[in-house]
Amino acid sequence: MLLNVFLPKKISIMEANFNTQDGNHLPLQNGLPEGFRGNVLQGALASHAENASGLVILQNYQRTDFTIQLGIFKFIYLVKSVLHPPELPIVSILSLKNDLKYTIRGIGSFSLKEKEFSFLNFADKNIRAEFEGSQEYHLLEISWSPEIIAQTVSYFPTLADQFKKAIKDQSASIIIPPRNAGKKAIRTVQDILNSPFEASINEAYFENKIREYLLLLMVESSKTEEPRVFITKTEKEQLLKLGERLKLDPAGKFPIGMLANEMNMNEIKFKLAFKQVFGKGIFEFHLDQRMKEAHRLLKESHLPIKMVATMTGYNYTTNFIIMFRKYFGYPPSRIQKKS
């Protein structure tokens, strides 16, 4: 069964409707779901839709000069959705959780891996996105006014022409192809999603943070891309199997030299090949698995933090707490307090 998602452009996001292909109605309701424990975008308009087919949560913070939208999607079946872009045409899309496939009229298809971003000019074109069943997706879209873009891109001469052309052009385009967002940008996103301020201060806080985030994405966009290496079909299959091992063993130790020998590659090729396949380095990839498992254990069990640290490969609880806070933007004790 497929779920078609339609977000009308000229009406409030609260009025959007979701309909399954078999005729079942999945309307959006105002507010967050009861008992929601995820990230809350302070001051945003929130809506959600939920039934046996899946869950959609949208949080939209909008000003005339920038918009922030956090979307959470979780479905039982494969979903092909039709979405409409925000009114500010230059948008960054960041996949915070899981890989996503897009098709945009005038652009064609492209995909974002987890923790990758892309700058696009939607130019009022529909977006088609595919959500695999039994997966949970977290997407962050931030759009900026041409004035904010121009102020920031002026510090990056190599990017200026690309963005100036996109701002003037009426056609949809990919301005910056998918790239890894980098640790600093992800931390800034966590700051945005965990704002500690009330509404009167939060607006100024968001304005500061979205400018910082834009600057960091520009820095990543201006970096010279790493060289690509040729990977045979067999080598790719071996790397994919290694990725599954890392997922299943978050507490394990995986020295680069040992893994390179297993893959029959030298260390340089192994590092480049792994990043080419997974979109991130092996340390960052394994850290993702460790933190995800730690978060799950803290949320679903009553184990002490020290034991969770040990189960995810940390000999010292202090190191675990520091890394957890750095990764998620809040300490592990916050999850246990919610439980």
C-alpha cells in the first residue's frame, strides 16, 4: 500500500491532508501527538497525523526572512509523497535520520544520505519523496531570504556565482549537490532543536542560529571534494557487510589497519572507499551506531548510565556522557528523567 501526501502551498500547513491510496483519510491535527518526546521546535506551528499506516509530525517556524521546518515521518509501508516547497525558494535540506530519495520537477531524482545536506532552488516545483516502510525519517528544511543568502555568500567567492544565478533564475536547480554537513553544523542544528529560551528571546536566538548554520553549510560547500576511488562490485559488497557488522556491534573495536587488511585494501583506499559508500568516515559511522544504541537503551530500559556506557564501548562513564551531550545536544540523564 502506498500513502500519498499532499501539502497545498497557499494554505496553512495545519490544513494539509494526507490520504492513503486505498481511500483512508489521514488528516493533520493541530499540535504534537500526546506524549511526544522528540525534539520540539520552540514557537513553531505543529501538526501531526497518525493511524495504522504510519505517523507524520510537522513543526514549522516561519518569518518573512527565513523558515525552519522539522519533519518526522514513520510508515509501515513504502510511501511516495508529493510535497510543495516553501515560498522562499533557496532551501537547504538536511537528512537527520536515514537516507531519502527525492524527485523534483525540473531537476530529476537525487538522494540524501543521513547527515547529508543539499542546497536547492525549488522554483515553485513539486517535490516527490520516497519513504521506505519500517523506517523513521527526520528531515530539516531551512530557507533564507535572498538578502540573508547574499550577505553570507559574499564571504565565499567560489560559491557566489552559483547562488546569484539561482536567486535570479526561475527554474528549479541543485545549487550544491549532497555533502556531509559536518559536526559543527549538526551541533548547531541540535542547538536549534533544543532551544532553552522563551518566545521573546527565542526569535532572536533562532535568527542567530540559522545564520550560523548557513555559514557552516557554506564552509562545507566550499571545501574541495575528496578524490574518488574505483570500487569493484565485490569490494562494495564487502563494505556493505562491514557496515552491518558495525551496526550490530556498537561496543566493538574496529582498528582501521585490521579492517583494511580484511578488505584487501591499503588504509588510504579503505578510508576513501568506506566514505564513498556510506557518506561518512568509519569512525563517524560507528559513532552513529553507538549513540543510537545508547539512546535506545536509555529510553527503553532502566539501566544505569554507567552500564549503558559499558554496553556501547565506553570504559569511562564521563567520556560517554561528554560524547552523548556533544552528539545529541543534551545529557543522557535527560532521557531517563522523561521515562
